[in-house]
Amino acid sequence: MGTYNYIKTELFFIRRLLEEGYGPRYWWSYVKNRFFGNYLFSRLPMCDYEADPDLELHTICSRHGQGLWMFAWMIRSFIFHSGLKPVVVIHDDGTIDKATAELIKDKFPNTMIMLREETTKRIMAMPDLPEIIKKARTECHFFLDKLINSTIFSRAKKVIISDSDILFYKPPVEVINFIEGKTEYDALIQRQLGDNIEFDLMMDNFYTEKYKLKDNPVAMLNGGYLMINRDKFNINQLAECFTHSERPFTDYFIEMSSWACILAQTNFEFLSPERYAIKGFLNDKMVMKHYTSPRRYEMFAYGIDRARKIING
């Protein structure tokens, strides 16, 4: 992020804090978590456990913007409240160097880090992989790495895809039941509020008609949090999706639209938007809150500290 954009983002966060009435009691938490989070990450105790090889949690992590600190509390809050023990797979956004990777592994030993350049080389050397997937990998926005990498390399039975700006505050019963095989669904997905389909999947007419996408509610998804049975997505599906997409691979939303196209072919269920929330101040109904970019200041002002307080007693 350039200096101008950095300053612009900080001013936006501060303005929103003031406009929404986050007074002085929130300011220290904001400053601490926003500007010193990665230093605090280096002071964390190790989070070690016996990981379940049949469960993987895939996420993007950055060493910029206090990304390590957000990642740490996403993982810690999930493990604490769910009791699940996933293999954590980090997909590098291009900022994780070897020193940062070693620090992450020191704090979270059950983490596998897929460095972008090294993973791309592995993918390009696969002789039987469709060329459209190789092309996507070399051209794509780094968000798409989660989908490409998990499709190619995952060997788990259940896969969770999670942004790092998510925190848990209560046991996610729906998630636990899905992972333990106690539901009829192939996938669970976080969704937007409201029932209007506003997200354009931007697939060509052939693909749209083939999978009846025009009125499929799957377009109401939020791609930042979903889970799926691993046997319900594969390389051929991914290649077909990329072939018929009208988005450039550099598009920020291509990961979300691609997941929507794959999920449309499954028996999926949406998570409750009141319990697995995006908007609104944290309340007693919320199991999880997703602090997306326009609301990231809330994560720093109170979200992380509230999660830490619950975990630490």
C-alpha cells in the first residue's frame, strides 16, 4: 500500500470511529491493535494442539496492516469456541518472507504456509493440470490463491475457507455440526443481509444456463467464510468455471464468484446473518463477526480485545 493510500485508509478509519461514537475508551484499544499488533504477535505464547488431518482451515495472511495479529485471534477464537483442531493453511499474499513464516510456525506449529512464488512454481510444473488454471495462477489476484491451492493440494475431508478479519465469541454450533457430519448439507456459507441478489457472477450465457445461476440465491454469499465437503469441488469444475468467466483473473471478486459457481452445484445452506454477522455492533445474538474492510476499525477498537477477554477469562 502506497503512502497516500495508507494515510487515506487511516483517516477513513478514524473518521468512522468518531462518526459512530467510539469515544476515548476505545482509542487505546484501536491504537494498540492497529499499530502494534504484529509486535504483540511476537509476544504470544505457542498455540499447539494435535491437529485433525481431515480438517483444513485455509486463509490469506499478510505481514502488513497488523495481518499477523488478526490471523492469530481469528484462529485462537475459532479453536477456543469450536473445540475443533484444524490444520491451518496460510496462503501468502506476497508479503510473507521466510522470517515471518518462521515466526508464524513458532507461534502456530500446526500451520502450513504456502509461499506464493514457491507454490506457483509447483503448480506450473504439473503436467496434467489444465492450462487455464495455470494461466489463472500466474495472472490472478492473490485472493484466488485460496481456491486454486485448496483445489489442487488439499487432502482433507472438510475444508473451511476463512478471511483473517473474523472473530468468534460463542460456540459456532452450526459449524461444529457440519464438520462432525451431523447435517445433510455439502456446504455452509456466510451470506449478506437482505434477500436481493446484488452480486453479478459475470459468467457467460452457456454456463449460467447450464447451472441455472440466474435466480440461484448462491449469489448472496459472502466469500470470506464458507466450508465444504472436499469431495464436492475438483480441478475440472475449477477449469470449467475459469473458462466461462467474464471477469479478468486480476479482478478482486473473482474468488468469490468462482466459489459461488462451485457452491451452486452443491446442496448448500446459508449461515444465519444475525449469528454470523457482518454489519452491526457486536451483540448477544452474534456467534461470529466478520470485520470486512469498511468495518475493520471496529475489529481494532473493540473486536479483538473482546475476543481476548473471553478466551483469557
